[in-house]
Amino acid sequence: MRKPNSISSLIMFFPCMILLMSSCSILKKQDSKPQIQAAVPAHKKQKPETSKSEENNIPEIKNYTAINYIERFKTIAIREMNSSGIPASITLAQGILESGNGNSELALKGNNHFGIKCTPEWNGKTMLKDDDQKDDCFRVYKTPEESFKDHTEFLKRKRYAPLFELDKNDYKGWATGLKAAGYATNPRYAELLISLIERYNLNQFDRMETPREKIVREDKVLTTIAKNIPLEKKEEASRPRVIMKIHEVKSGDTITSVSKLYGINVDEIKRLNGLEDTNLKPGQLLVVSK
């Protein structure tokens, strides 16, 4: 009677052993997997996909207001000021005026925020647009930042040399000097720049410099200007470069009457000036250049 019981026990024992060995084998494989997995080099690890604007912390805005424009371009304006001495406030105010807060056709299609025209030495892309003459040639840039950098280089010309002897925070001197040097044809150009700077507190981006810093900066910039003089053509140095169309709102003006006066539609005026409605106030400055 004991023999049959022994056989029966063995029959029950072997399946259990097989199951136990199988489980151990599985557990062993699972435990060993992390130990043999090759480490992924840090430079090969995938990063979450982000758009270019996210990487640069630059918001994508279709229609800029003056406030949007200042926030977007204050960094490059400060950087150019520190390298050249052109007040950041002046650069930003010029950009706001000449590009219509960055909404002009030239700014949107050519990244040209300062109305810089083609010159014989320019080898980049160009676009034609009516200005002083029909189909005037304007420079085209890959990015708006390139336009800001070229604006600095453009001002390193003989007729603007006295401006670089001014302090970095003398925005009134710079505004007056630019008008005197013939930068723009608008007789109120200096006044317009100063008005924008004070309205938006743009001089907060300017800074004082020590006498030593001023000397070093002047020597550097004025030496560059001296080297550039042979490359300048007389007609380019003497001809006003920008025809600025700015309208100062007077009592009784409406956005419709202004649009008819300058041959530009109401929607375009609103877009260029970042207006949310059609209400105008006396003394308000409107960009009316197409």
C-alpha cells in the first residue's frame, strides 16, 4: 500500500518542481535585464520637441503693438548699445517708427526694421518697394536681429561720427543729431523719437558709462568709421535715407479721414499702430507709411 502512495507523491512533486524552476528562470531574467542594459549617452538622449520660438523664448505674434515690439527687441538693442554706444532707447524708437511696430511690409517680408536701402557693396537678398522713387531697392535679412546689427553698422558713417562722442544715455542728443545729419526727411523726426522714448520709458534700457569706458568705446567706433569713409559714395552720404510718414492726430480727425488723407485703408492704419478700435485722441502719433 505504501508503494502506490510514493508514486503518487512523486507524480505530484515533479510538476511543482517544473513550475518552480520556470518561475525562478523568469525572475532571474527580469532581475538581470537592468544590469546588462547599455547606458544611453547624455548627448543622445531625446529631448522634447520644441518650436524655434520656444527655444529662444520668443513669442510668435502676428500683429505687434509698441509694447510687444519693445519686449521682443530690447535685448538686441541693448547688446548693440554695449558694443557701439548707440542708446538702446534710440534704436528701439527708430524701429517702432520706421517699421510700424514691426508690422510694415518691409519688416514682415524682409526683416528690415530700419528702411536700409541697397548699396553697391550689399551682396544679400533685396526687395523692391516704392519710397523716394518707384521700386527703390531695400536690403532683406534672414532675421530681424540681422537688421538691428546692420543698423549699427550703417550708422558708422562719417556724417554720424559726432554722435558716437555722446554718452550712451544721451537719447536727446542722439535724436537731435540724427535729424541734423539728415537721417530722415520728417522735420519733427527728433521730436517723434524723444516722444516715443519718454512715452514708453525706453531710456530705462540705456546706461551710464565710466569716462574710461567712453574713451575706449569712442576709439573703437571712430576708428571703424575712419576705415569706412573710402567706401562711402558722396551721393549716399548726402541723400536723406528715410521718408517718414507720421500723422499727429488733431481735434476732429477720425481714422477714416486720416486713411483718406494718406491713401491707406483703415485696417492698415490699425495694424501698423496696434490699434484695437478706431478711437483717436488729439496729439496721438500714427504711422501712416505703407
